[in-house]
Amino acid sequence: MAGMTRSSPYEVTTRTRASRITAVAAVALLALLVVLPLFAGRGLIQDMFFILTMLVLAQFWNLLAGYGGLVSIGQQAFVGMGAYAMFGGVILAGMDPIPAILLGGIAALIVAIPTAFFAFRLQGPYFAIGTWVIAEVMRLVMAQAKALGGGTGTSLPRTATREMWATEWIAGALDVRNSAARDILTYWLALALAAATIAAIYALLRSKRGLALSAVRDNPEAAKSVGVDAGRMKWFVFLTSAFGTGLAGALIYVQKARISPDAAFSVTDWTAYVLFIVIIGGIGTIEGPIIGVIVFFLLQSLLADYGSWYLFTLGIIGIVVMLVAPRGIWGLITERTGIQLFPVRRRLSGGSLKED
Amino acid sequence: MSFLTTRGLTAHYGDFQALFGVDIMLNEGETIAIIGANGAGKTTLMRSLSGVLRNSPEMITLDGRKIGAMSADEIVPLGLAMVPEGRRLFPSLSVEENLLIGAYGRKIEGYWNLEKIYRLFPILAERRSSPGTALSGGQQQMVAIGRALMSNPRVLLCDEISLGLAPVVIRDIYAAVPRIQESGASLIVVEQDIGQAMKVADRVYCMMEGRVTLEGTPQSLSRDDIHAAYFGVGA
Amino acid sequence: MIWVDTIVQGVLLGGLYALFAAGLSLVFGIMRLVNLAHGDFIVMAAYLILLLVTLLGLSPFVAAALAAPIMYLTGWLLQKHLLNRTLGTDILPPLLVTFGLSIALQNALLEGFSADSQRLPTGAISTASLDLGVINVGVLPLMTFGSAIVVIVGLNQLFYRTELGRAFRATSDDPTTASLMGIRPGDIFAKATAIAMLVVTLAALYLGMRSNFDPSIGPARLIYAFQAVIIGGLGSLWGTLAGGVIIGLAQTIGAAINPEWQILAGHVAFLVVLLVRPRGLFPRAVD
């Protein structure tokens, strides 16, 4: 394939000028975010942790629903299982919380297998509620786990959080207290996870597999006829996003250090917010969740004091966006300007073809 | 006097233009046939007339009323019914229910009722309780025609009613056409079977690539004329 | 003897779940739409009944009769002006819009009525029971079950014996061809959701009389309703009743073993049915 492309006067590219600028800007932004704890206060670091972890959850839900066509409202299952597995590793096996995060991802991946087995028997809207039911089952089962606090939940042992990997080093190097060092550590991990998530999803969408994914979403029958195995794509996407969501869930609860079944399996916190972020930003794009999470954070800072009116407003905004601009804010921007920061569409250039 | 008229009718499917300024007219009590090859735009014309496809208001007039932009459910009560291509019976409904649902949009009583439909197609009375889709193709076509007649239309559009049927079955179905004409309805018959169309029509329009290429009475048109208008050769 | 009692209680509880589910089943059968705010509408109707009871001093039954036309109109407007705009080949818009609606409705109720638990005043009926020799059966659970059967018989009659029912089925089969019959699919959908809201009102009446409710319990009612519909098989109203009974039985038996297992047992029963009969117990022949 590559050889053929080279000898042909045509060239298939996915890069755009905006994407090259994005690449440069992304590296600069990443560098800035890495050094942020050197001069930012603890409040900002905590806010950034929240934004980055929500972004990871949003990217994985977007991969599932926006690219894979699998509309799940049970992602809290993987946040919760990731978090509980991390707690289990720390409390029951005496692990350090940081490596236990990986355990969270693996646990989410493992429970995703039977989840998919059941949920894939349901179509469309019933798949959505089916995933929710399974998340409820996990919440009720974890509430029975007495060793992890049962229905009321538990906290990470003080010794485990204080002696967490690298915190002492950070505390010494940046001259901050142990608790602040913990926030900085989890922030860096969240930053790494968010950057890796975006890079991995972008790479996936630009690969042959990403092309197959769009084909399955747009027309499963036609995709099948050209040899794309839709069933395998569904499994792949579902398990990938379960793993990522589990990692994020475990990381979030390393920072929170306190868990309960109702909080860890909350449909509002881990699915409703995430849906809102993706919809308002623009579903089916990588840029959408990034914009969405910023808008979500601003709205929350502005309206969080109003309690239930805040959630009411989120619900209404979600409905209005879905009806008026179903492709979200990023959809409106690309419509006006044609900008693509993370282009995944292949364009043919060169040769004698005229541009129209 | 012209009863149903299209003037400069255009239609699009997304970027694809299917009709390019089609002018046809139908007089009261008249039957016209529209013939043409696959892709000539016949079905698009039918979909526009029935309101399944929306156009500009002035492009189609029925009895002087602009109906081009109306939806199908608004047009049916004005007295226009369609037998859609492929029959499209409702699988959840029995034969009799399929017929009865045809009267859903009927505003006034008229010539046609269940009993008259059963007299027109006696086999349907025997099969009245069967699911519509359990019938043979020809019987399903009878249900589709009966269903459209149940609204007592002043104009009946028949889209490819012979498609996929055996010649003997087609003959049976076309035998009903004179009875429908006698009931006072005007007909537009879309056909690929030119012979059948010529037998029942007062006038014929031939379409090609979204345009009307020929118009006349069956007697006035020669085989060569039709051949040229149909295939676009030798003209 | 305790087991006979448990089983009877479970079956009767299934009547309540069938009432939760019948509206969902109806709407899905006609327009393939799943309203994720269905449970929240049940809770909203319960508050509406409560409001009429407190403001006008009515009995819950009279209040429900007054609430019914209000809910009917709510359903009609909701479908006509909001949900119809989301219908199409893409499943995302209806799911996300009704999910947003669910969040908005829960929080509006929370703002309006606080998080406190409420209950409809029932008087003597809540404690009345019939002595059937071996066991005592509560009058209210019996009425709930009876109402579920009446609703299902009624909806089946509507579906298979009336002109509106024919239009429902025709539109469900093929909306475009239905419009060629003079049927306006948007209006048919609006009527279907409006009728579903009548059933929702009845479900709310029994929910509010039998147990406490607060603004947060909607999603769980949606889940029970959903499980009943799937277990019964999509599109079968009698199947929905059977599904409700299975969930009710599983929950009651689970609770008899360990009170903490009540809800979990219902979910497990659902998953088991999904495992052995993925299309439900009474699937429609053609789909």
C-alpha cells in the first residue's frame, strides 16, 4: 500500500495546516501544564485534576457513543469498579495506591467482558438501559463487600496515602506539604492519562481500525459487506473504554481517598455529567469533549451554589443543544470555519485532480 | 378543464436532481399513463404528487388549489390517493384492516366501501382475516388498490401496479381499471408495461431522465416515437 | 405458609411493575422510542396527585382522576413539540433528550417539593386485607394487580379493536405509507404518549399509596419497568405483565432471604432471563 502511494502522483493525507499548528500548540500546552504546579496554587491544581479526569471519562464515552454508536449510560460501572479495585488492592493486599490504579483499569476491563456479553444482547435504547442495570448490580454487590465498608463505604488508610509513591520526593523538591504533594502527583497522573487518552484515540481513529469503526457506525450492513467485523469492533471499543474509564475512576478515588457505593457508582457524576460534556462540546469529535469540559467547568463554578437548579439547567441545556445544534459547539465552529484540529478524514491531493 | 396540473415541477434527493421542470395535466374523469425506463423520474413524480416529497406550493395544483408543499396526510382528504410502488401493505394489519385504514383520512362518504371493494376483488373477501403480507403478490396488489380506493379519491395514482407479477395476474388486476374509471375517479397510471398502459389510458406521457419527452393519445403515437422518447435514440 | 405468602406478595407487586411498564411498552411498540424520563414522569404524577389531595382535600382516587387529563395533555405536548423532533434513524437524539429531561425533571421536583419522602393519604384502605384462609392479602396490592390487568386488557382492545389502534399499528409498521392513508404520524405518536401518560398516572396513584416517594426514585422505576418489558418480550403487553410478576417475585423472595438482597434479586432475575431468552419470554413473531 505504502509503495503504491509513493509511486502515484496522488497523496492521501489527513493532516491539515490547523492540525500542524495544533501539534505545536499541544506540545507547548502540555509543557506548560507539566510545570503548572511550580507556580499554581493548590485550588487550581485540584480544579485541573477535576477537569482532566472528566475529560478522560468524556473522551472514552465519546469513543463508545460518538464513534462506536454504543450509547451507554452505565459508565459509572467502570468508574466504580476501577475505584473499588484500587481500594481493594490498597486495603486488602497492602499495595501502594499508585500501582493499584492499574489494578483499577484491569478490574474494569475484566468486569466489562460479562457486561458486554449481556448488554450486546440488547439493541439501541435498550442497550443504554441495560448497561445502567448492570452498573446498578455492581453498586449493590459492592455494597455487600463488608471488607470495603459495605453500604457506607470506607477511606484509604492514612499510612497508605501519606507514604504514597513519589509524594515525599515531590514534597521535598517543591517544598510543599505532604497533602499538597499528593494533589500534585494525582494531577500529573491525570495530565498523563488525559494526554495519553487523546493521543491513543487520535491514533486509533487515524488507523485502519478507526476507518472500520466509522464504517460500522455509519452503515453496519455495508461495513460487513466489505469485510469489517462489526461485532469485533464493538467488543474492542467497549473494552477499551472500560479500561480507560476504570483507570480514571481509580485515579479519581486515589485523590478523593474516600469511597462509598452510592458515590462511586453515581449515574449523575460519572455518566450524566460526561454525556453533557460530550453533547455540548460536540459528539463524534476529539475536540468536542475538550471544549465541553471547559464549558462544563465554567457552568459549574458559576451555578454550583444553586444546587438542584444547576442540574436542572444542565438537563435543559443538553436538550436544547441536542435539538438546535446536535453536533455541539465544535460542530458550529467547524461549520463556520472548516477548522479541524484533529483531522481524521482522509483527503486526496496532488495529481491532476482539480479541487472544487 | 384541467383538474390536476404540475407546472415546472422539479425535485431533488439531496444534491441529486431527479425532475427538471415537468409539466403534466390530468382532466376530470380522464386516465393518463406515464411511461419511461427505470430512473426516468416516474416514481419521483408520483411521490411529489402524493406529498411524500415536498415541493414548492405552486408547482402542483389540484382543482385550482396549490398543493405542492403539502404533506401526504393533508393531500389525502382533498381527494388524492396513491397505490405505492411495491404495494407496501401493513404487515401488522389483516387484509380487512388494511382496507379499513385506507378510509382513515376520508372526509365524505362516496362510491367505495368495504363491500364494493370485495365485489371488485372477491378473493379478498375470502382472505379478509389473513395478515396482508401472507397473500400472493397479485392479491397484495389488489389490497393496495382497494386500500387506496377506500378514501374515495377523485384522483388515484397507481405506481407500477404490474411490477413483479405474472402476465395472467396483471390481466386480472387491469380488468378492475374500467370499473374504477366508471366510479368517476381520474387515474394516473405509471407503467413499464407499455402495452397495458396504452390499453387503459386516454393520453400518454413518456419520461426520460427527469423530463417529459413525449405526449399524446395512444392512437397518435407510433412505436418509433415511443421508442425514441423512451430510450433517447433515433430522435 | 410463609412461602405462599411471599409468593402471593411477589405476584401482586408484579402488578405495580406492570403498571410502570405498560406505558413504556406502548410507546416503544409504536415509535421505537424509549423515554428515559418515564420513571420521573411517574414520580411527577405522584406529586401532582399529592398536590391535588392537599390543596383540594380530595381522596387520592379523585385526585388521580383529575390528574389524568393534565398528564394526558403533558404527554401530548411533550411528544408533539419535543420528542417528535428527535425521531429518526439515529438513536442518540431521543436517548439524550429524554435523559436530559430526566435530570431536569428530577431536579425541578427536588426544588419544588424538597427531598423529603411523601406518601398519599389512604385511610383505611392501606391496612384492609382479605382473609383467604391460608393467607391474608392486602386490598391495595390486590387492587393494583387488578388495575394492571384492566389496563392491559384495555390497551389490547384499543390496539386491536379500534380505528386508532389500527392507525397505531400501521404507523408503527411504516410511517410513510401511513401518511398516504391520511394518517399524521406525528399526531399518532402524540396520542400514544398521551395515553401512556394516563397509565403513568394510574401507576403513580398506586405507587404513592403503597410506599414513600421522593424526587430521586424515578430512575429505579424506569429500570423495573424496562426489565419487565424486556423479560416479557418487546411489543407484548401480556408479556410485560409476566415480566412485572417475575421481577416482583424475585424481589420479594430475595427480600425474604435477606432484606438487602431485594433489588439485587430482581436485577439477577432479569440477567438470567436475558441469558436464556435474549428476546424475552413472549417475543413478537415478526420484528
